[in-house]
Amino acid sequence: MRKLTVIFTLFLLLVPHLEAQVAAPASDLKVVGTMSELMIRIIYPASDAVFYITTRTPETDVQWGELQGQTLMLAESANLLMMAGHARDQDRWMADARLMRDAGAAAFKAAKAKDVKALEALNDQLYQSCTTCHMHYRPNYGRGVVR
């Protein structure tokens, strides 16, 4: 019983230090590209891979691997959108980014399974995640008005 008490006490003393070590790398995060660069260079091409799956269906393992990479980038880009420096607020922005992450994660799963029908079915979910965010944060998007 005494050993358990000592172990438990040590555990309680170490937990705050372990949490500090886990959280420490987050302070090293740094935004490198602009929101526009992130959208144009990563998110648009990755989302197009899903939007155009029926006309650009992978035929080889290499092409499927590329699609898996694009869908993974799509899901992980949503995490980047939630990063300090990109996130515009902690409420609506985060909710909109989660919509994209969920669609991207489902697309990644479908791409790993080489399931074209599942990818095609995700088009609406992915499109909704894009338009919802644009409606809130780029109301003139698609109307020829640059913000």
C-alpha cells in the first residue's frame, strides 16, 4: 500500500511537468503563408481532387497515393486554419474549419479505400464546408470583389 501511495504522489507531482512539455512545442508554431496562399496553393487543389473525382478518377496505385495525399492535405489544412495567426475567432471560424476537417478526413478514408462512390458522395459535404466559411468570412467571394 505504501508503494502505491509513493507512486501516486510521484505521478501527481510529475503530471504538471509532463503537460508543460507536451504544450511547449505549440509556442513554436509560426504562420508561414498568408490565408490566400494557403487557399490557392493547398486547399483549392486538394479540394478539386475530391470535387472532380468522377472525371479525374485515379487508375493506378501511384494516382491513388497522390489522391490520398491530397485528401490528407485537405483534412490537415483545416487544422492549419484553426492555428493562431490564421484563425479569425474561436467560435464561428473554428466550427467552419471543423466542417472542412470532417469532410477531408472522410475523403482521406475513402481515398485509402479507393472508394470513388464515397468520394463522390462527399462532394456536397465538402462544398458546404467551403461555402459556409466563405459566407461568413468572404461574403463577396465569387462576385468579382476582392477583399
